[in-house]
Amino acid sequence: MTILVFLEHHDGELQKGGLGVLSKAASLGDAVGVVLGPGASGIAARAGAFGASKAYACEDDALAAPLPQPRVDALASLVEATGTDTVLFAASVLAADVAAGLAARLDAGLNWDLADLALVDGELVGKRPALGDTVLVDVGWKGTPRLGIVRSGALDPVESGGTADVETFDASYSEFSTLATLVEHTQEESTGPSIEEADVIVAGGRGIGSPEAFVLLEQLADALGGAVAATRAVVDAGWYPYATQVGQTGKTVSPKLYIACGISGAIQHKVGMQGSGTIVAINKDPNAPIFDFSDIGVVGDVHQIVPKLTELVRAYRG
């Protein structure tokens, strides 16, 4: 089975989500990456280190702006030229638009919110959360090409040390595909890694008491070289930005270390972070559900424990 993986890139770097999907694809069959946009050839070569046997690159100027429709045209051209039967995407705003457009263009089946993939009797099967993320169900495709979107943070990149041959290709574009123009591209200024990329996450819930208390979490995250996340309750209350929400209706993360501060551990939050390497919970309620699935539990006041922990981390690193 040959699996084509759409690889997003920003500032010349392949994104972690796509590399995670690529590594999984390589464990199931022949994984092939595809990178689109000016400079794609040099970027695509790095896909070999994560399991790609080959990488396609299209450097057309029509792909310079992060717009979905030209990418639909480029991928459709590649799929039809190569006879690829499976195309996978890592979840993002752009990838969702591209995958949906490609499914319509190719009259293909699209499964989304996949948490894992497997081969069962030689057939590709997706694992999708259901019933409030309390169970995983098997989903499949009635025919080819098969399209799938993998949940953000569900799969980790695995370096294989391999190399990939890069092949460039040209695409044809429908007239309507090039009518949209990107007028302005802005992004929120931030320091440190995003919660999707961070190896360490310090997360806060309503138990920290106030939005001002997030300063304590930011200081600890900075000392650890990590990022700050939040629960849905915190985001809904306007205490912290939506982009940092972890959970069923937020993002799925799998850092090496997850420090949960003032978080009760409801199932809706658990499903977004249970894949973390080590989970440390700090909560003054000894009966908080989060202690049932944390590796280390600390019963106490976040306002006293987090500053002391930050001090110790800085002393150790300094």
C-alpha cells in the first residue's frame, strides 16, 4: 500500500503533525510525502528522515499563499497521475479545507478526527473516537481513493534516519482556483513553542482561581522551556486564548511532560492530554478525578506550589 501524506510547512520547517502521520504511514506501507509551494523541493527532502521513501514537490507560484483551492488542484493532479489510493492529512484549518475540496473533486470518501490507523486483513482501518471520546470505533472506506484527516497531536513523529528521493511535478489549475487573493497574513505574536509542538505543557483550569494566576503558569512554562495550555472552562470564561484549549473540543497534545494545575480531570479534558508521557497533577482537592490517571499527584495550593517549583527549576538549570 502506497500512502501519500500532505506535509504542511511554515518558515521552511515541516510541521510536527504531518511528520507524525508520515511516520505512521511508513509503519503501514510505502509512505510518500508531498510538499507544495515555492522552495518545496528543499523542504521535501527532509521527509525521508521520518519514513518517506519518496517525496513530491510542486513549487508553482500559485501555491505561495496558504489558500486551499490551488492545493486541491495540485493534489488532484498528483493523485490522478500516480494512481495513489490513499491520501492522509494532519488536522489543521488549511488541511481540513484541502481534504474536503479534494474529496469532492475526486468523489472520494473522507474520514476525519482519526486517532490512529491500522492494517486489518490487508485493509486500511481508521480508529475514531466516539461517544464523547470514551471509546474508539473502527471506520473504513468503501472504495478508493481513501482520504483521512488525523486528529492533531494523535501521532508522534518517529525519526528513521532514512532519505527520500524528491520528484518535482507540475499542476494545472482551474480558472476559479486562482481567483482568490490573500490580502494580508497575520499571526499572533508569541514566545516559546506552541502547545502542539511543546515537549512540556503547563495547563491551568478553573481551580487556579483567576486569570491573573496564569502568570504563575507562564513563569513555570518559561523555566521549563514549555508552553501554557488551558481547559475549556477557562477559555469559555475568557481567562486565556482559545488557541491554547486542550480537550475534546480543543486540541489533542502528547508532550513528554504535562503539568495540570487546578484541573479536575473531567473526561472532556482527559481525552486531549492522556497521551502525554508523564502527567503531574497539582490540585487542592484530594478527590479530583485527575489523580486517577496522573503519574504524580500533588495535593496542595497551586499558588504556593507552582512558584516554589519554578524557583527550583531555575536554580537547577542556572
